[in-house]
Amino acid sequence: MANNPKIIQMCVAGQRKKGWSDEQFVHEFTVVHAEITKATAQKTSALLGYRQILAIPRPKISALNLSQSTWDSQAVLTWSSIEELSSLLKSEGYRANAGNHVFTEPNIVGSICQVAGEIMFDPVGYSSQESRFMVFVYIPRATRSSRERVTEEEVAQRLDSIRRIGAGTGLLRYVINRDVTPSDPGQLFDGTPFINGEWGVMGVTEQYWFKGKDTAEAFFADEARVETLAEVPSSLDSESCVAVAGEETVLVSK
């Protein structure tokens, strides 16, 4: 799977529907939506993976704009190709089931992206954890209207920075993804709950995995480390990043 250059991730950050309690949202996201998506994965070989990050309760992390975060969930769906994703979104089966299950406000943030690089700091620790804590970060392009993709040099620069500050800490794994959202996301998401989302403005997304919430909080409490995290390539705008942090659940993995 890792060697397939067409594999993409559809990443979506959501806020619960107004007026919903923690309990109501948690049920709709982690039970109802989870079961619908697992059923979809059983019917189509194109859906390769599905991870949920539940940001309830909020961690004590102020970096990455998390202290002001209003995001309750993060979904990461891995697809064999963007063509397969498009086909599924337009199918009658999807629109009658998953496409009809709305549990977040329409103002989502999203990215269609591909893995550009990763660092496995602790392979044993990562693989031995039944559950992990993930911090998922969207970093927008400095010029929002630009559709230029982050270069290999910029990816390498970011990887070097993370390698320096992550070694010997509680960070288990880091992944940087390059945004490849189509130039006309409206065409892809027409008729779906994603149509009003903020698509195509992100340059990269990042994933940070930790053993648990306490380890993540300790990692992001280091001021020097946070300053380094904010130093991104000039094509990106770290000050406007969007982050979601919470326990990760892997529901589909092929």
C-alpha cells in the first residue's frame, strides 16, 4: 500500500452540531459514524483506512492554537485514489447512508493529501500501543489563493526540524502530508456534507503520535520546542494553523 503513488488521505476537522452535548456528539461520531464507515469499507476495497481523533476532553496544550480550539473531531480516511473517492461520493449508496449522516457544523476544515515524509522515533513503542494520542495539524499556505504544492526541499527542511526536537522525547512517530486537493473542490464535494468546507488552502498537514495525553502535553509544554515548531518554510503560515488533539481510534486498516 505504501508504494502506491495514487493513495490519498481525506482529512476532516469538525465541530459538533450546535446545542449538542458531549455525550450526544461522542455517540454520533464514535459509534454511529464509525459503524457506517466500517460498513462502507467492507463494501468497497478503495477505502483502505479510517482513523478517528476525539478531542473530548480537551488536552492542556496551548501550542498550535490549541488553547482556542473549538474542534471536536478529526477524521482521516485513506483511499486508493482520488478517482475512487470521487466515485464513492457520487454513488447513491453513499448519499443514502454516510452522506446523509450529519453530526458536525458545515464549516469544516479539510485537506486531500498524500504522505510526503515520516520519522518513526520509537517503532516498538508505536506498534505496542493499543491506543495512541494524536495531534493533527493543518498548516495553511502563506498565500491562500496559491495552489503551488510544497516542494521536496521544504518537506526535507521540516523533517530535519522535527527530527532535532523529537529525538529522545515522548514523540513516537511524525508524518508530514502534502496537500493535493483538486483546484475545484466544489466539483468533488458537490451534494455532500463537505461542500461548505475550507478546502485547498492548506499546504501541509502533520500528524504527531504519543503514548498518551500526558506525554503530548509535556512535549508541547517546552517553549524552545514550540518555537522550533513555528519555524516553517516561507510558503506556509504557522500562525494560522488549525490543530485537533485527542485519543486516536483506528477503525479500518487494510
